[in-house]
Amino acid sequence: MKYTKVTKAFAELTPTELYDILRLRSEIFVVEQNCVFLDADNKDQKCYHTMLYTGDELVAYARLVPAGLSYNEISIGRIVTGDSVRGKGMGKVLVQAAIDDCDLFFGPQPIRIGAQAYAIKFYEIFGFKTDGEHYDEDGIDHVEMIRD
């Protein structure tokens, strides 16, 4: 699948890019997963944003979080793929792009994520290992994972 990757700091995002990000996150996390939570958590402004587009449609997104904001380590959060690209390998493309962008913007170092438990095997492909007990976040089973 042909795609274009764009990664920007928050201040560099265009209004259209920001709208696309918020719409995709809301579409999947709030509507599809039926989670009522405050997505605008005042972290976006301090993060980098990795976006994958097919044409002018944002189809996948991840937030790159500096160390100390969510965890002691840098982290990748809000990992999301749109319905139009599910099952087509775009999730793997997105996670690898986010890891590569973390190395680029923060330097190579451990990365921590709060993974939905059903996706543990998926994240293990990229070298993430579970680190801690399972916990409930917005009604969904999660576990922290670390990639050294």
C-alpha cells in the first residue's frame, strides 16, 4: 500500500492535520472502542506526531511522547489505524515508523508503551516485552511494555 509519512512537532501541525488527528483518534478510541475519556490531555503540545496518509486521508497515527511526560522513558501512544487500512499491514508500518522517529527525535533509548493486552503479541514483533501487571484503562485491559 502506497503511503506518505509525515512527522511534526505540535506547533508545526497545520489546522487540517490537527483536525485529521483528532478525528481519527475520536473515530477509533471514542466511537469504535466505546471509551468515554478526555483525549485532549494537554500532552499533544509537547509531543511529535507521526502520521501516515494515503492520498489526503490520514490512515494511521502515533504520538511520540518525551521522557517524563507519561513515563520515565520516552513513549509511543495513541497508536491508531483507520478502518480502511486494517488487516493490510499498516499497523506494522506505523509502529516501525514511530520507533524510527523516536530514535531520530529523542536518540536511541528504551521506549515504554501502555498496550492493549490483546495486542501484546503484535508489539513483541518489535522487541517490546511486558513489564508489570495488567490494568484497566477506560474499560480495556492494558499492560505496560518496554523496548530496550
